[in-house]
Amino acid sequence: MSSPNTPNIDPNIGSKSANDPRVDFGFEQVSKTEKTQRVQSVFASVASKYDVMNDLMSFGAHRLWKQFTLSLTGLKTGQSALDVAGGTGDLAAGMLRQVGAEGQVVLSDINSKMLEVGRDRLLDRGWVSNVECIVANAEHLPFEDNFFDCLTIGFGLRNVTDKAAALRSMYRVLKPGGQLLVLEFSTPVLPGIKPLYDAYSFKVLPLLGRLVANDAASYRYLAESIRMHPDQETLLAMIQDAGFSQGRYHNLSGGIVAVHRGYKI
């Protein structure tokens, strides 16, 4: 690759035809089908080490980012919530505490191995009766219209093949008055942080992946996927285009991470 910020895209890779549209997989361009398959492979590979790697990669900060996200849900006892691409279940566990025994939380993920880890963690925490774990594609959520009071997606949207379709699907399953919360890596805004962030992302993360998870390639993809993800304002516009109102975002850690939110009115 020529630099951490320049996608290494071969101009001769296929055409962006209506029959075979190309999408980003890190710094590559691939078909939609291939991206879905390769993302599945990445997360199947890292599932068993996902939580350990999160702690190492973020120096534990991901726990604070998730706590901030949970502080915004507004969930009350007896309500319902959906955690999309919920992986190992941190946000789902937090929302279970918020809705209590009378509420309901669904943990969904397109990757069955990640979902198994999340399910086991929730069971270990004693959550049984009011939580469901469902394999689901964010672009085609298998739930009724106007069903959930709150929907979260943490560090998952950038891996979705068709983000606009996923946002529309999330809008559909939320109740009127329901809130969407998107926790995701974003574009740093703190002066001077970008060179350090690039060096860490493209040199340290793959090394950690190789040493801890025996998988440098997957963590190289994760670093690339962050760079290809829409910046704060672009994602805000996408959320609004999907129908959400009162859209806004909160930069965390100098914009390395952002929480976007919007309501279904």
C-alpha cells in the first residue's frame, strides 16, 4: 500500500456495474458477496480472542466508550432493546440491566461464532429468561416493524456491506420515539493525533493480532476498514437519509471513536 490513507485499489478489478457492484473491503474493492463472506471469515477467526484483543488494542478504553453509549439509551424498566452486530454482548448486557427482568433484549450478529461467545457470556452473567440471541443480517433484520425502544450497534456498522440498507432496516424495527445509537471508530479531530494513530493502526495492531490471535491479516483489515468508514458528518447524513430525526454525534477520545444517535419520530 502506498500510505495508510490511500486505498490500494486496482483500477482493473471488475466494473461497478449494476449487476456486480463493488464495495470496500478494507483498502480493496470486491463484490458485495465476497465482502460478506470475507467479513464472516475475519470474525470467525478472531471470535475467541475478540475481548482480549479489544482490551489490548484500546488499552481498556472500549469499556468506557460502551458505558458512555449505554448512558444515552434512555431505556426504562420493561422496555425492549436490540443490539445489532452485538458480538460478545457488552452492550446487550448493559441494556439488560437497564430494562430489568420485565424487559427484553435481543442480541443479534450475522456471525454465529461471535454470537456463541456473546450468548455464553450473557449466560455466565445470569441472564437467561429475557434475552434472545439471533443470527441476523443487519441489512434485513428479521423483526416486526415498530418493535424496539432502543437499538445499538457497536463497532459493527463499518463491516456491513450495505450500510444504507442496514440503517433503513434499523429504522423500520424501532418504535416511534425509539432511538438508534451507533458506536463506531471515526475520524480523529484532535490536532496532532493522526500520525500517531496511523502508525499505531498499521504497525502495532497487526503485530498484536499475530502475537495474541495468531491472525495479523484480520487486524490489518480492521485497521483499513476504520479508514474507509464514513467520517462523522457523512455518517450523520446517512442516518438522516434513512429517516432518523434529531441526528447528532459525540466525539470520544479526540474523534477516534464517535457515538451517532437519531430518533424515529
